[in-house]
Amino acid sequence: MDLDMELGDYPKQFAYEDLQLLTDNFDVRNVIGRTQFCKVYRGKIPQGWNEMQEQDVTVKIWADTVKMIGEVIHKPAVAHNVFRFWDEITFLTYPSISSHPNLAKLMGYLHDEDHFGVVYGLKSLDTVRNFIAEGTFTWMDRIKLIFQLARLLESLHGQTPQYLVRNFSATHIMVDQDLNPVLFEFGMLTGGMIGMKDRGLPLYPFGAYGYTDPVLKMSGVWTDRTDVFTFGVVLLELLCKCAVDGIGCRENSTVPNFLYRVAQDIYDTVKSRSFYEQSRILSLVHRSFRTEAGYDTDDGLKLAKLAMKCVQMDDERPSMGEVVEHLKTLHVVRNYAELLLLGP
């Protein structure tokens, strides 16, 4: 994941023309996609440019409009995006954060009268959302990703004071060239050394589209368990090979039938602890995984149950520390940790 660069030299300040060069004038072929607040591109630093080595990078530009899948186009206040931009710069240059392997590495930034954006030292393959349905993204790849993301959230929640991501989603996680997950969207980050942030209201009060926590909607209070909920949705996406915005709507309804609701409908039909229950819960795991290397039926069942614990409606959701400990009991983690590069 690490590129050949010295963090002590960064962040560099880029001009808009520099980012045009890196992205071939923001060519549509280099577009990776949109986040909740930004547009993201693949880029490349040419050999010798500004005395730098040739390397692949990722460029993120704050957009003046935000297209949320399934919703209308919103126009967030420019001042809000400026605050989000500087919060991200501050966050990613903080020593205890900048070294985390699953957070985007800030190479530099652009800030002028008309534009602001960042350049990450990251060779991006694609977002997790775009990988979800692909057969090339194997069971072992998904376990690696799930475990690393759980540890990332555990680390952020474990800071004093803790960080809350608040818009954690598959669209906001990149997959790098080594198939590691990298969180790169921090538009609703709060806590830690950047302080508590409430300026998302009323534009985006509940986080990323499709990941709205029902408990949050009822209480209006953000906690670390809200991030647990969104982690549970990402886990369901990876298990089901289905993105949250690909579920569609209930018949004769304009209310989206989000993935966690579909999963809860399946889960709630179980009445007794029997083989029927096991098979129903296991149906949340895509059947194509059953023939893949490293797949274990007990692991599939454990992961499906864990996902449902994370998205349940009450305050009995596990902490991210408890999620990590649960993941350590998986057969695939115990037996293939070194192969998956998961560490101790």
C-alpha cells in the first residue's frame, strides 16, 4: 500500500493545473466515482515532474453538487465543504492517524478561490461498492477487507476522544493494488482532535444514502454504535454481493427497500433454533462462495449473524472491539491469517 515517498515532505500544495495534468484534464476515463461530497479520479505523476518519481495517485475534488444514488441532487453550502476540506487535512496529517495503513495517505492539496481537493499516495483499483458484485473479488478477499475495516473502526473509536466516521459506506472505501481497504471520505468525521462537528444538519443529517441508522433517526444522537450499524451494512453487502442501492423499492411504494431491511425480513421470519433457522440465516451469504477456497459454512453463519447484530434496532449492538474479537474466531482467520496479511 505504501508508495515511495517521505511523509515528512508532505502535504505539498498543488495548483489546479497540476491536478489537470495528473488526471489528463479530469478525463472521464479516469473517474472512479462520487462520494457524498466529492468526485474521485485516478491520476499519475509523470517521471521527473517536480523532481518526483512516477507513481499512481488518487485525486479527490470537492464538488459543488452532490448526486446521491436514488435521491435528488443536493447543493451543500460551499462554506460547509471548505470546513470539511480543512478538517480532512488536519485529520490526515495528525501523527497517530497518518500512519494507519487503512487510511488514505495525504500527498498534497489544492486550495484556491475556485477549487479545493486532495491528492492521495494511493494506487486505486476501485471502490468497495464497485467490487461487491464481482466474481473476481473472492471470499478470501472479502474476509481480509472485513477484518481490516473492523480494526480501522476499532482504532478510530479507541482514540481519546474517539472519532466517529458517520458516513462509513462501501462507496467511501477504496481497494488498493494489494486488495487492502482504504477509507478516503471524511466529510462527516467528528470527534478526536478536530472536535465535535454538527454542521451536516440539515443537508445530510443521517450519513450516506442507504446506510441510515433507524436508531439515529429516532434519537438524533450520534454514537459509535452508528458506525457499527454502517459497518454491518457493508458486511451484508460483501456477503450478499449486493449494493445497498441495488435492492429497489417495495411494491407500490416509493420507500427504498434497503439491504439491511431485506436481511431483517429474512432474519425475523426465523421462529426456532433449528436447521431451518441456520439455512435461512445462511441464505444471506451468496451461494457462489460455497465452492471457493477458504470458505467454511460455520464462518458464513457466524458472519451473517454478526452482520444482523450490527444492524439490529436496539442498543445491544456490539462495539467494534467486540466485532474484531468475534472475527478472530472465524476458521478462515485462525488458519489463513498470515496468507491474508491480517497480522496478530
